[in-house]
Amino acid sequence: MKAGDASTRTECGRGPALGVPPLARGKKNARRWKAWILFYDESGISQRPSIRRTWSPRGETPVLIHSFNWKKLLVCLAVGFRWDGRCYQVWFRTFPGSCNRHRVLAYLETLARHVGGRRVILIWDQLPAHKSTLVRDYLDAQRHWLRVEWLPGYAPELNPAEPLWGNIKGRELANRCSEDLAEAAAALRRGIRRVRRSHTLAWAFLRYSGLSF
């Protein structure tokens, strides 16, 4: 996948976790509407390494050599759980640069194609780009399949996408000095594939957020 490409559909991850307002309301609505609950978040990756502890011979301090390249990729991602808690999926897309309302809108349009007509309750934070007129107008026009619930302010711990980012940055992106953004993006894709194929990780991220079905 090149920067800007959309992820392909994936099979559901299997497993059996939402009890904080307004998330509890979103859970009840999802069951009544038979909708997927999607937790959305953005993050960024670059050629600069995500520094983590590592092993090395005694007395030899590990050294990371990387270029101070300030270019980065925006990663828009949603981890979704079916209304009955029986399976999950992960959808993501990358963009060059930083987050803005146009890239958020582009992600939502891509998501609309990949959810295949399923109903969706989107849970995300109150980033200004999410509340922009451009994005709100789009959301208003999609109410037949897409509804929005807002996370409380300054509560990233309620979003299962946050530990997902930490997991990938602690594995595939940890201490990686990428030659270019394409190499960093390839490592990101490997991490997301690993999460998609796991039968336990997405549910662990949900439990870590204190939420449950």
C-alpha cells in the first residue's frame, strides 16, 4: 500500500467488551440498529525511530542512526466491533503530511466504500478537524448508515485505538531507522496485519480501555 491508498477488507477477528457515557448509549444504539461500533483515531509515523528499550551486550549502549527528516505520514485508523461483540475489523488509510479536515473527510469517504453498506456508529474525539463544517456536512448526509458519538474531552484512555498504536510502535516501529517513508509505511502495514490476524489483541485493547460488551 502506498501513501494515500486505502486498506483492503479483512476477515473478522473473533472473540467476545461499553459502559461509560456516552459510550453506553452508543452500545445500546448499536444493538438496536445492528451497527458496527468503530473507534477512530489518527497518529503519525516518520523516518525517525520510535525509541524503546532493547537488549545489547553489557557495556555497549545501543546507538540509533537516522536522518532528521521531518516528513511524515498521517495514519487514520478505526478499530471496529460488531454490534453483538462476535468479531472485529481494522480499517486504515495513510496520507502524506498532517491531519486536517480534508484528510478526515477523505478517510470517511473511503470507509463508506469498505464497510459495504453496514451501519456504523463512529466514536471519536473532539479534534477541531472532526467538528469542522466540511466534515459535519458530510456526516449529516450519511445518517442513513453512519452516526457519531463523541468521546469525553481529554480521555484518550477510553479509545481502544490508542493501545493499538502503542502496540505497533512498540513492535514493528520500535527503534526502526527507516530509509524512507515507504519503509516506515511497510512496517506499519505489517503491524496492522499482525493485529488483524490475532484472535486476542483487539479484545485486549478494548478491555484495556475499560469497555465491554
